[in-house]
Amino acid sequence: MEVRNLIDWVCVSEQIKSNNNKRRSLSGEYERIELDCRERLREQVGCKKLFCKKRDSLYERLNDLKG
């Protein structure tokens, strides 16, 4: 029984090590991807802000022409 428990413990500890390695790998990949996505999001927000400013400017011109 003790030998079986030892074998089970070795198998479980190897599985834990494997899971931890996989988790570290996925965490590293997520961090790399997350930074890239955040940068693209900042660029998109900047473009949308510029678009909104131009749109507002056109509305003001239109109102000036109407007024």
C-alpha cells in the first residue's frame, strides 16, 4: 500500500509540474498578446477621438451655414 501511495504521489507531482509549466506558458503568451491588444486599442480610441472632433467641426459649420 505504501509503495502504491508513493507511485501515486510521484505521478501526481509530475502532473502538477506539467500543469504548472503549461500555466506559465499560457500566462506568458497572454501577457505578450495583451500588451499588443492594448496598444491597438489605444490607437483605435485615438482615431475615434479624431473622427469625433472632425464630425463636431462639420456640425458646427453646418449650423453656421443654417444660422
